Amino acid sequence: MPISPSSSAQAAREALAVRLSHLRRDAGLTGRELSARCGWHPAKTTRIQKGDAAPSDADIRAWCAACDADDQATDLIATSRAVESMYQEWRRLHKNGLRQAQENAYTANAQASLQRVYVSNVVPGFLQTAEYATALLGSITRFQGTPDDVTEAVAARVARSRFLYEGTHRYAVILEEWVLRSRIGDSQTMVGQLRHLLTVMPLVSVSLGVIPATAARTMWPLEAFYLYDDRRVHVETLTAKLGVTQPPELADYARAFEELSNMAVYGDEARALIDAAITALG
């Protein structure tokens, strides 16, 4: 069973806090003494040592200087940045709009040879039509209350589809049947999206499976996740994008993907489910 990435991020934050606490103790300083040297309230030191607050780069430099351990600042800052990249709130990522996040996803797609993708909510971005992406990203923008740059974000999202046709990129995608039935945009938009799935299915770069709603579950539905080669997993929740890089957790997600794949149908059976969803839209 995959470990909660949010729990993993918190554990990593707490591990960093322990390193900072040990640094203070090795220097023979109390929390109050360190706080005085750093020029901040003792409560801040307490929050950092408990893992309740993420230290900034400047905080870590001040902490190391107070402990006469400037030589450790670079490593601790790198660790802190890695921890913070594990849990990124959507509102913070999208504070200036959605375009930048879509461009970052483009880079991730470009760098990955194999993507294993499981989605239980919407069609993955690199398989979306412009109309479907517009409806979806518009909803996200309204919900999050972030700046509206949907037109630019859609262009950046749709641009990822080039990797379906170029180079040696491979995509193994598993959809829950619910994704085919859940209408994003109007009926015409949804029909166009479903027909697009039928169009990309024959590509040598794509393996597309659908888990029927009637399938006997050996793996329960999960939140959408994207496994980039064997290096990193991105998990998408309502409020945040979670990054997983620890080998045991990567192995858990790879195993989960394999089990989900075994429940899916492919080829003619998958096309029949897509055709049925198109028919249901009238």
C-alpha cells in the first residue's frame, strides 16, 4: 500500500528539524541562546525544532552561524529545499496563474522516457483536447481564486502532446471508467475528448487501459499519480501536489500501478467502453 506522501513530507521535515536540534546541542546552546544569537523570538526556534515551521534559507544560515557551523549551511539548505518540494500547495504554485505550472509539467514530460499514469478523476493533461483543458482549467481557476491565464495555460498543456509523436517517450495510462463518464465542459467538448482518446490509442508510444466500473477490485481507487521513469512520483490532491522520491515509496507506487493495470481492459474492450460513453452523451 502506498505511504501517504503528505506523511512522507512531514517525516522529512521532522528529520531536518532533528538535524538542526542536534547542531544546536552540539554547540552547547539552549533554545533561548540560539534565538538571541539569531535575533528572533524563542517560539520560532521551538516551531522549527518541532518540524511545525519550515526554515527559510536565511534562517538556516543564521542557525548555522549561531552554532559556528557555517560549513553545514549549504547541505542543510539543499535538504530543506528538497523537503519543501515534496509538498507544494496548488494556490502557492498557481499564485500568478496556471501557465507556469503547465510549463513545468512540459519539462517533466520532456525529461521522462517512461510515464506510468493512473487517473481516477480526469483525463491526463498530455491526452487532453484544447476544449477539455479549457473547461477543466477554468474550473480550477475559479475554485482556487487564482489569476485567470487559462488561454496561455491551455496552450502550454496541449503542447505536451508533441511527446506522443516525437522521440522515444512512452506513456502507460490507466483510467477509471468514471473518467469517461464524468462530463468536463459541455457534451460536445466531452465527445471530442473521448474521440481523441480513440485517436491516440493506436500510437506506439501509448498504452491505454480502462478499469471497468464493474471490475473486481484488487486495488482500491487512488488519487491521480504520475510516475516519471523510476525517479519521481507526482500525486495530485485537492490542495497540493505531492512529490515522492524515496525508493521504497517509488516501489510502492510502481506496484500499485501494476495491480491497477491488471484490472484494466485494453484494445477492443477499452474502445468499447469509450464508445459506450460517447453514445451515452447522445
